[in-house]
Amino acid sequence: MRAAVVGAGSAAFGFSVTREALAYPAKTGPSPYGSLLPADANGIMLPSGFTSRVIARSTQTVAGTGYVWHSAPDGGACFADGTGWIYVSNSEISGSGGASAIRFDANATITGAYRILSGTNRNCAGGATPWNTWISCEEVDTGYCWETDPTGVKPAVRRAAMGRFNHEAAACDPVRKVVYLTEDKTDGGFYRFVPTVWGDLSAGTLQVLKNDLTWATVPDPDGSPTTTRKQVSGMKVFNGGEGAYYRNDKCYFTTKGDNKVWVYDAAANTLQTVYDDDLTSNPPLTGVDNITADAHVGDLFVAEDGGNMEICVITPTDVVAPFLRVTGQSASELCGVAFNPAGNRLYFSSQRGTTGSSSGGITYEVTGPFRTGL
């Protein structure tokens, strides 16, 4: 168990979202969706049966709306909206980032687009809450978390109690009533915010994971004059925290500095390596970034920042393989992976598109026979 850290006297094998698996960690193997076909008209290589469409381009009006899509699209999530849904996307622009949203009806027709957060700084990733808000995180040393309304009705609110540091992603754990937070620094921490009242992020306690897998309170969440990651002795260090996703007592998160996918099992209090490119032959996944999972069998989908511009799938049987590849955009990165509520449409962005510039971002939708477990 060379990549495992085990706490509370218990151990687990395999990462599986839905059940325990035998392989550990994930190894290169055949995709459950089959091999990739030649690139389609949008330059995306997909498995048989899947199609793509462009739903928005940075600096251009979203089709059917009067709204100009933001530059440098990054982390995203979907929210149910009556019979349709809303896709929310961050903007990783310095000094004027924020977040926008696109509304879809039951037939996936775009019916609106609008701004939900303005005037913030390098909004990179974030996370959805069980009460249907979007936590948008600022990726700067003095960054905050902002709680936003995907419908655009309520104004965004800064949540200072969640700490001021180089925020990346957030993932809510409704069982323990905490929000896990990643930090994009080479010596970053893995945090959890414990709200005083679940469902209200205005007050609470910021904690950080230690090497012995205990949680220690961060004395000064404001991070001044001492940064949060330097305040607790014995803090477990993670090399460049990126995306995070919670399901079934487990928080999955990625670290770009060592190209790993981790899982913190809150019920068992264990920390394990789901994927490590050093521990498999011909590793398909490099430049790990945003992460999500499908709603049915528990496949993880991990976007690449770099590599060969793929979104890779990691199955519950611990196989890692490419799901799609974007061609002709080597100066970009993939981000914002999120399924619609039904789990039959996958959204993601290429942050700099074909131009290699923040103004060239492209946001896509992929449809097809995603696995249902039936």
C-alpha cells in the first residue's frame, strides 16, 4: 500500500465511489466507452455515439441571448432549474473575474445567459452547495470564497470566514456538515470549513488536515500576517491543490504538482491515492485539474491542464483512460467539467481555445450514451 496514508486504525482498498475495488491505485486500461474516433467538426475526439456542440465563446454573445460570455472560463457546475438546468462557469481573469451562467430548458435549448458575480479576482474553481448556491473561489494569495446564486436573483456574498488564501475548489459534505477546500500552492493545505449553522456560510471554523489525519483549527483564517498554511504545525502538505468533488463520504481532489488524484474518506478517516502517473505504465492523465463524477456508476472525470488536452475517466474498477481529446488547442487547458442533473450531458471549457488567449475560451456540451449502471 505504498501510496496510502491510513488513520483511525482502518484501511481501505481501491478508490471506488460506489464500492471497494481490488486494484490500487488506478492503472492504464481500456475505456468503458471505447477508443476515440477522429476529431469532429469542433476538433474533439469522442467515443462512438457521442457528439459535441459549442454553447459559448469568450467575448461573443451566447446564442439566443444578449449576453457576452466571459473570458478564461474555468470551474463550473450544473443546477436543476424547473424542468431544465443552469450551467455556472467561473472567469479566471485577474481583477475582473467573477462568474456567469447559462440557462437551458428541458430540451437543452439555451434560454438565457447572465452574470452572477463581478469584480473579483482570478475565479478559478469552486463547488456547488446542497442548498443550490455556487461557491466561487479566488485563486490569489489573499483570495476569498464568494457564495453566488445560479439564478442571478440574489447578490453574491463574500464568505470571509472560509479563510483568505489561494483558494481553488470547494466540495460540500452534508453528512459531517463541512466544506472541503483545496489550496493551489506547492506547499498547500487541505482544509475544511465547519459552518456554525449548516446552510449558512457566514460564520464557522476553518480547519486544516494534519499528517496524522486529524483536523486542527487555523488560528487566523484571515491569513495576515501569517498565511493559513503556515499557522498549524504538522499540516499535511499537498503539492498544488486543484479540483474537488464529494460523494458517499469521500472527497476526491487533485494535486497538479505531483499529478495525483486523492480521496479522503471521511467515514473511515483514510487518505489514499486514486491515481498517480508514476505508478502506471503509459499514463494517459497528466496535468490533473478539475474533477467531477457521473450520477450513475461513479466514474470520475478529470480534466487536463496541459498534457494532450484530454478529459480522462477513472472507473470504479480502477481503470484510467481517455474519454475525449481536444485537438488544435495545445496552448489551452480543459476545465469546468460538470454533468447536468440527469447525467446525460457533460459540460466543460477550453480556457484559451484555439487562440491561446483568455479571450479565446470555448465552452462545450457533450451528449451520448453515458453509463447508467443498468
